[in-house]
Amino acid sequence: MNPELIARDASVKKATRAAFGPTLVELADRGLPIAAVDADLSGSTTTAKFAAAKPAYEQRHFNCGIAEQNMVDVAAGLALAGHIAFTGSFAVFGTGRAYDQIRNTVCYSDLNVKIAPTHAGISVGPDGGTHQMLEDVALMRAIPRMRVLVPADYNAARAALKLAAETPGPVYIRMGRAAVPQVYASDVALAVGRAYVVRPGSDVTIVANGVEIAEALVAADELARRGVEAEVIDAFCVKPLDADTIVASAAKTGRVVVAEEHSIMGGLGDAVAQALSARHPVPCAFVGVRDTFGKSGEFDQLMAYFGLDAGAIVEAALSFPGLS
């Protein structure tokens, strides 16, 4: 990662979902055949901004009502007609209710559909456990031909959406509701199959993505004050995973913490553990939601409640012998 592309600023906060509609407009303005398909949530997902930008884009914006399975099938049809079709909705509905259509219609046929729901993880906050999707990365990661992207901030979300549009075939882009601190510069460019070292270190590796990147950087600051130098890696692309970057860091530090705003089952933690066990086994600790549903509450409260905040990452790092 070019250091000039890191523009960490905790005072600048924007939700990753806020990038969705405006980036679709930008892509369409470049001449790409973008279509947006939503399930009666275009205001929340921000795809309504795509429809409002130009009359021609309004004609390529489809509201399927509260019918997520139909939404995915409509997107599949648009892809067969030559469009780059993005689906919206909340993650719990856009992946959970439509899993069969994503698997058997989109991925089995390798269609150019981008599953891009918002409101993933506990960042949905007061909507509670029924709406807090903590299993979506596991579901999408398990489907053949699906790539899985989890951007850390607004600028990374813009880059992820552009990357998805330029990558033929199915792509999953996970976006959230909560405003999160800026990590990347506005012109950051990301790649499928890459992870990025956003802070170098020598004593412990922290592999994270999504909202956990900002938390991991805060944790690294605190660890440094305690004499522990943490290397922070943004595993922006969960599938295909950049095992080379992660293994190289683990070989240097000898210890790995994985942090994700997702269940510890089936997500980034499992992907990292598989890569390390095959090539360079080291002790690992996992920060994530532990086999439970979410709860209603404000985002910051829930991050602390479920042990996902910077303090939890510090605690996990210091649990390794020799670092406490």
C-alpha cells in the first residue's frame, strides 16, 4: 500500500452505504451500463440517488418491492441483457432471503450481478438482532465464483463498488449503516485478491476489515504506548484471500489477531486460520461475535458489548505470551 493512499482522520466519519448511490452515478457517467435493483429500501441504501441523477438512470433503477428473491432474479435478467446489475436492500434480507437465487441463478450461471447490501453487521443498531446480519460473509464466501469485499470506510467503499463494476461475474460488497472514521484517501484504488498493510509492525499482526480497521488502528496506537508494535492488515478482500501478505506478516510477528464485525464462524477468521494452518501455523486470537444474535442498541454501545472495539483487540493481542 502506498503510504500516500492512507489518510487516517478520526474526525471525518461517513457510512460506507453513503458511497453506493453516488458511485453508481459516477460509473454510469463513465458510460458503463449500470442498473440498480432494490427492494423498497432505495432511500436507506442510497440507490435512490442513482435514480434521481438523470432521467436515463431513473429508467435503469428498479424497485421490486419487499421481494428480495425477485430482486435478485430481476438483476440476473438485466445482466443477461448486458447490464452491470447492482442489488440493494439490507444485508439480512439481501443475502438471507435471496440465498437460493444468489447461489443458483447468479453464481451457478456466473452472471454479472453485484450483491451490494447495506446495513450489515451490528451497525444497524437500534433495529436489533433480527436486522443485524452477522453471517453474510460466511454465506457469500461459501458460494463458488463469488468474490467477497468488505470495505473499511467511505473511500474504500467507493473503490470497492468501482472494482466490482470492472470485475466480470458475481461480487459481494458489504456496507454498513454507521458512520465510521476515514482511513483511506479519496483516490485509493483496491484490487481483488489483495490485502493491505495499513500500519507496519513487528510484534503482533492484526488482520481486520470493515469497521474493525479503524478499531484496529486505535488498538495499535494503544499497544505502541505499551511497547508492542502491531502490524495492521486490511483484509479488504475476504475471497479470494491474499494469503501471501498475511502469511508473510505472521512469519515476521509470530502472532495473529483477527478482528471482524461478523460471527467468528465462517468469516474472515476462518479464512485466515485456514491460510495460516496450511502454510505457517502461529497462535491466533479471534475478535468477533461469538455464536449469538445481535441486540438493539447504539453502534458504539454494541461494539463494546460484543467485544469488537479497540479495547477488545488490545486485550486479544496482550493475551499472547510475551506481550502482556
